[in-house]
Amino acid sequence: MSSPRNTRSAPSPRRTERGSALITVLLLAAVVAVIASHLFLRGLQEQRLATRSYCQSAALNLAEAGIEEAMWALNNGWVDATRGWAAAGDGTGAMVRSVTAGLALAQGSGEIHLRIDAPASNTPVVVALGRVLLPGQAAVFKQLRVALERRTTWANAIVAKGTVTFNGSNVSIDAYDSAVGPWNATTNRLDRATVATTATSNGGLSVNNADIYGAVATGGGQPVVGPSGSILGATSASGLPDNIDPSRVRTDFSSNIPDAVAPAGTATALGAVATALTLPRPGDTPGADGRYLYRATEIALNNTTLTIAGPVDLIVSGDVSIGGGSGALVVNSGAAPELALYTAGNLSISGSGALNGTSAPPRMTFYGTRTQAEAATLGAQQFDLRGNASYVGLVYAPNADIQLRGGGSTGTFNGAIIGRSVTFNGNYNFHYDTRLGGLSSEDYFKPVSWIELLAPAGGGAALARDARPPFGGKL
């Protein structure tokens, strides 16, 4: 009897096809899994990069907010312990502050760290570190260094909170450099006089038929220029439409013009000044600042002279009228004479009523001390400068309507003016002294350089990050 044979049948073609299909599916699934894993990891990486990019922007915003906070503190005299500032502790006199609470962000929290070097000087430097803390990641930060300097009151030739209007057919505005000498049409005439107004409407600056050799700036409106008027400079092309150089017209002007404040201190009472007088008088004592402080109820100089022979601050509670007949206010020539006249009333100067023998505009300054609140109820002060006089001086009267009226020939003003409104009538030449732009006379600071520190700290590079207090360990 034969033994049974162990036979195995060959796979059927259909089973072979099913096996191949399964293998193909598995391979495709593996490939898809690999691709999905790669895409998932790539997505996580891109999400992380996007998060850090967002946080870098947030860190820069925090640093910029820190710069603004430091400037606000400097401008308001708040760099002290009551406002969260403390000495840096490194013997430099710097002040520091850190804000680490209340700065929640969408994906973390923020910090601001500040340092002010030379905070009591006219040129402080602010360093700000904006820092974003992320869970499980390294902190993201940006650091800025901003150098500041005090703004100047007299950066422009003419500034008004309201309208500036040039009437007449013979008004010219230009500039000169008093360090070179007096204004001269050939050797000392510059195109650096800016006429500005914060007015936002067209016509806030009415150039009309005046010639401005410099620039104009408004708060938003376009200047009105007549057929014989011009706004040009030394580099302006010839044949410009309407004689207006567009590069010399700005419409983004803004300015904080605070009220004028008379000096404090014990003043020597003069009463009404209506007879010849020389200040300072023999026997009068100057204050700690070396200046003589006087107070008068009014000034009325008719055929008489007030002579200034030293550094004088004169506060007048009433009106000032100078120039009746041969009446005059004279600032003597020489290095010492200087007058700062503060009046709460109206001011009128005619003829040759104000003579500055020093030829330096800052040596004779008229201040209008009526406040904005007082002007709202009492009306604006009136400052009236008339006649053929050649004025060398400054006028700061932010709540006064200022009129300059040329005489039969031509009136001349050398210096700068700030008022509520400024109007020129008749024939007038106005020459802005460019040296005034260098007077740091305001309490407020402006940035003069703004740099992001990008290089590693301690490397000696120009843009090396600042690791001094309070930044150590946070970079």
C-alpha cells in the first residue's frame, strides 16, 4: 500500500494580487506617515519660529515703550524713587527702573528694563531692554539706545498756534548766521528760515505775495501763495509752478508751546515806569543767578528812555507802551546787558522804540505771560510792533496776536517769533538768526539718535549690547 503524498497547491493568482495590494497599501501608509511626521515637525518648527518672530516684535515694542516712559519721566522731572526709579549702584549717577509685572502677552509675559545715564544733564542717554518670557524656551529680547538733547524753543523763524498771514507786497523772510556777522544780501543770507503753524486748515498759513527764502510747515493744510509770492531755497529749481518748491513744504508740523512763566523770586518794585531810568540801579542786588529782578505795574515811555545796562528780568503786570515821540527801550552794547521783559498786558512798540545795541537777538526778549486759560476769558494779548525800527530780539507770546507793521519804507526784525497768531502788514524784512536753533532753552527732550544694540555684550563692538545694571543676566 502506497503512503499518502504531501502535496501543496500553488497560490492562486487572485491571492497573489491581494498580497501585493496589501504590501502596496502598507508601503503607501508608511510613506504617508513619514511625510505627515515631517510635515508635523515642520509645522511645529514654523509655529515656533512664528512665535519667536512675534515675540521679537513684542520685545521691540516693549523696548520702545520703555524709551517713551523714560522720556516722559525726564520731561516731567519724575526720575526719582516715588516713580519707581533707583540709583544704578555702579557709581555713575545713572538711574534704573524695571517693570516686570502686569505685562501679560498672548504666549508669555513681558518685562521692561531701563537705564538713564546722566539724567540731570542736557544730553541724557536712555537704554531700554524689552524682554519676552516664553514657557520652556529662551527669553526673546530687544535692546535700544537713544541719545537725547533738550529741544530748542527757537528752532524755527516764526511759529503760531493759529494763523500766520503776510499782507502787503514787500514782505520777505530769510535767515542769516550772526556768528558770521549781520545779515547781508550777498554774503550772509541763508535759506534756513522756517515759517510754521499748527493750524490744520488750508489758509492757516497765508503766504500771499511774500517771498519766503526757506521753508514752511503746517499742521495739515496747504499754504496759500499769491501770484507774486514764493517758497524757495538756494537749491530750488528754476521755473517751478507758482514759485513753490514742494520739497520745502511740510504738512505734518506739531509743537508743544507752553505758556510763558515769569521768574519767581523776590523782585524789586518799580511801580509805573514813565521817566528815564537805567537798570540795574546802583545799590540793587542781583539774585543767585546773577540777574536783577524787577517788577513794574506798567511801562509808558513817551519821550523818555529805559536803559538796560546789565542782566535784567523785568515783570510788568500791566501794559507796555514804548516809542511815543522819542521814547525808547535801549539795551546797551557790550557783553553784559540783557533784558527779559515779561508782561501780562498788551505791548506796543513804535518808531525806533526798542534798540538792542548788542546785535544778539537773545539779549532782548519779550514774553507774553497771559495763560491759555486766561486768554479764553480775557481774550488774547495784543503785541504790536510798528514803524521803521530795526528790531533785534525774540518774542515769545503763545497767547498773543502779534502784528508787525512796516512803515513808509521797510521795517526789519532780526530774531524769531512765537505767538498765537502772527500777521505782517506793509513793508517788512524778517531775518531769522540760525544761531538760535542751538539754544537749548526748553524743558523737554528730543531724540537725536536711535540705535538697536545687536552685537553680543562685552565684545567691544559699536553696537554691543549693554550689560550694565539693570541688564546683567537678562541678555
